[in-house]
Amino acid sequence: MRKVFHLEVGDIVPTVEEVLQHQGMSGRKNLPERIYKLLDSALDLFARLAEPRGLFDDLDGIDFDTLYTGKGMNAEDGPVPGIVPRADAVALFAATMGEALATTAGDLFKAKEAALGFMLDAVNSAGAERLGRLMCRKFREHLPEELTRSGNIRVQYYCPGHCGWHMSGQEMLFEKLRPEEIGITLNPNWVMAPFKSTSGILIAGPIEIHRFSPGFSFCPQCREKKCIQRLRILEHEIG
């Protein structure tokens, strides 16, 4: 069930609060007016330049354990291997916001407009989170009705480079998914281009399978704690 999408920019434009969170300024009072002006400019650039595309595909003929193990560089523990066996449906996915956003952010730094460059980078990061959630919704829309009828199915996304899944996992994922079709490539260090693209696995199942505490061996070194933020969003989504 390979599906390729041209996505709506309006579905991934982040809120002001989401961007401020990525800037470490969430909840702060009386921010300078120049911050909001930079934010308005960055959001305008994002809305004009983003070209979101995505795809997902079944794991037909693919052994997930082999895919996940990859080059054998994962942490000894992690949530994903325990979630997949309890899932109702699983798919590989990749999505991008296009090349222009990353190029423009870099150009701003070169033009000595670092403040706007940093703000656009924060907008891009927040937009990438929204892009991941959008791919979850797209996958859910294509699930059989008998799975979604009850309203209990939730879709979460998990990516190499997070939660114990080593970045080298991108290599086999790219081999199977072939996201070059939507303009995403992988360099020898397993970094995707365009920058801020996202890829990984979409997992559909009851909300319970996605609930886990950040108590794994690698959690103390994690500063982002995106798992907590993403689960909080998932808990409030309508099934």
C-alpha cells in the first residue's frame, strides 16, 4: 500500500507557542517586540517556501526485527521493539518540507541575518513535528474501517536517532522505502537532506501500546524528551 502525498502547507504551519518552545522561550512573559517581529517574518517565510511531501509503505516482505537491528548499533533497550508486536498496523514513512526552507535558513546566516535564521530554524523544527503528526493522520485515514471504527486506534511515529534506535537504522529504512521519490536523500553519516526531513515507522494501535516511561538506559542523556511531548499530543487527539 505505497502512498505518496503532496501535503498542504497549512497543515504543518506551527503555532507561535510551538516555535517558542523550540527556542526555549515557552511560557516566558513580556518577550521583546523584536522577537515577535522575527517570528512573524519566519512564519511568513515558512508559509511561502514549504513544499511538504510524504510517503508511507507497508512492511510486506520485511522482517521488522532485521530492519530495526540494522548495523547492530542500537541501545540494548528501547520502547519500539516492544510496541511493534502489539500493533494493529505498521508502515515505514518519510516526509519532507522541501529544499527551499533549509537553503533559505543557511542563506540568512551567510547574509548576517542570524537572528532571523535562528528563528526560521525553530519554525522549521516545529513544522517538522507537525509533519510527523500529519503523516500519522494520513496513515490512519488509509487503515481498514474495521480497525478505526471503535475510535480507539492511535498512530504514533518513531524515528532512527531517537529512543535507542541508532541513526544507522536510516540505511536499511531508505533501502526499503526509497524516499528519493519525494526528494529525500541520505548521506554516508545517515543524515537526511533536505534538512529537517523525517523518516521512520508509523505504528497504529490502542493508546496503551504507546505509553511508556522514559526510564531506559539512554534517557538520562536525552535533553529533548520528545517522547513525552508526542505522547501528550497523542493522548488529546480524537480517535
